[in-house]
Amino acid sequence: MAAAQHTDNRETWLNNLAALMSPAFEELGAPLPAFRVAVGFPSNGIKSGAIGECWDAKASGDNTFEIYVRADKADPAEVAFVLAHELVHAAVGLKHGHKGEFARVALALGFPRPLTNAAPPTPALQAWFDEILPQVGPMPHAALRWREGRAIVAKRKGGGVIVPEAAGRGADDEPVSNRPKPQTARLLKACCAECGYTVRVTAKWLEVGPPHCPVHGAMTTGGDE
């Protein structure tokens, strides 16, 4: 086994790991194209459920596939799983989705079904990770935690209503980033499907729950004011 390639740069660590994965793709007749790997957020932002993302070379200024591993992933084996999955996309082309050539290569590497989920790795895939991960040393990255639009610590306001904390704030009410606060003052229309009773409410209070028609109960929300 080669000596560990210690680095203080997480992107270098990711690209070193990808380079160690490359021969397996060659053996499967799916050589890796030019690519870069970085830690970041998926294109749909922190609300997205995606833990990795691959961008086609045609979207890059220098014709290079761009791969991102979501910033809350720091366990080396989990990162390796995400990275290998996205490298399969780069190797076979995004047009295949999770079928066809993608399925052939992913299954040959040992990925479990369903191929769209981050299921626990098979023994074969884990054995591959166990072989190559020691060669890159510890990952110089810590999981980034964020909170977005959900109840972090329930705070009781007047009337006994439980209000979620503001998005982007921690339990100590200190901001966790300098990203702009989401707009909550815009009025949204809520309408009773039974009788048409209509009110308008801000997104902040919709997070607590929908308004209620005096006769028919919970109402549905529609467009802006």
C-alpha cells in the first residue's frame, strides 16, 4: 500500500481520492474525463436533499466536469461513497441518469440498489474504500451544520403558540452565517376549499400552521397578495 498523501486542503484531498478511484473506472471501460471535485452546496441550496452533484463539462468554462460533495459530509467513507457515485455520472455521461451505463458501472463497483439512494455500501464497495482511504490520510474537513426554516428550539410566545426560530440562527440566537434572512413579510393568500373564505398571512406564520376557516377548518395557501 502506498504511503498516505497527507494534505491540509480538502479539495486536494478529494481530488487525490478521486485519482485513486480512477483505475477502477479504466478497468470497467469507463475512463474518467477531466474533472474537479470540491466541497459545496447543491444547486438547489441547503434545502436540497442531494448530498452530491455532478455538472457536465459543457457547463464549465474549460470543458471540465465539476463535482460537489455537500458540506455537511465529513466521514471519509461517506464522502467516498458520494464521490464515487458522482464520478460514475461523469464517466458515463449524465444522459443515462441512474440507468443503462450508469447502472452497469455502479453495480460493478459494488454500489447497492436502489442506485439513487445513499444506502449502506456493499461489502465489495466497502472493501474498495478500506483499500484506498488510508492512502489519502485524514480528510481536512469538518461537517458544516446549518439550520433552515424549521423549529430548532421551540420558543413560546404570547397565547401559547410555539414559534420556530428564525432560519440561519442557532439555539443561542446567534446567526450561523451572514446569508440574507429569508423574506417572511410577503402576504400569501389562504382560501377555504369548501366555502371560499379567504385571508392573507405571512410565510412566518404559515411555518407554525395554516389559518383555519371558522366553519370548515384548515385552509390551503395559494399565490402572493
